[in-house]
Amino acid sequence: MLAIASNPTAVFAERDALLDEARHGGTRGLAALKVLAGLCAHGANYRGKLLPPLARLLAAVAADQLPRYLAAVSPAVRDSDEAVKRIEREVEPRLTALDAPLRDKIQQQLGKLGARAPRGRSGR
């Protein structure tokens, strides 16, 4: 997160390479996803540019990896109800085809995402 805070423009310039790495999965893929999510948390402009490809990435990830990917992307949706809704819209259609334990894990992660977003002015 320190590298993002010191030079977010340089990190944003590497977004395509980071997205490619995230698509490949594994430990490096999750690390790349966390960097992109941290960049989204750095500013709303970055979130606006990066949230659509991150949502598409979540739609394409293997179902058994989805809880880990949702946890990794959580900084990207912090403080944004609209970002949480976007992620939920991408993930929810897949839930019906999953077995109950995995579906419960994913719904729990989605609930955590929603809990992090403010709810109106009184949520401050």
C-alpha cells in the first residue's frame, strides 16, 4: 500500500500487467488484485477506471477461488455503495449453480463488502 500512496500514477500505468497477472490466479494473481484494489481505494477516479475490469475478473474466476478474490477486492469497494452493488451484480448470478457451503462462503464475503460501505449520511 505504501507504493500506491507514494506514486499511484505509476501503479495505474501498470494496470494492464497487473490485470493479466490477476487473471492467471494463484498467489501472484491475488497479490496483483490486492494492488489494484488498493489503487481503487486511493481515489474515486481510479475506482471508476478499474472497477469494471475487476468485476469482469470476478465473473471469470473459478467458483472455489471466489471467496478469496472477494476478500482481496474489498478495499476497492470501501466507502462506495455503488461499487458494492456492481460487485454483487457480477457475482450473484453464479450463486444458484454452486453447492450450499461454497454459496454461503461467497454470500458471507458479499455481506462483508456491503458492511464496509457507508449507508447514507447517517452512516458517518
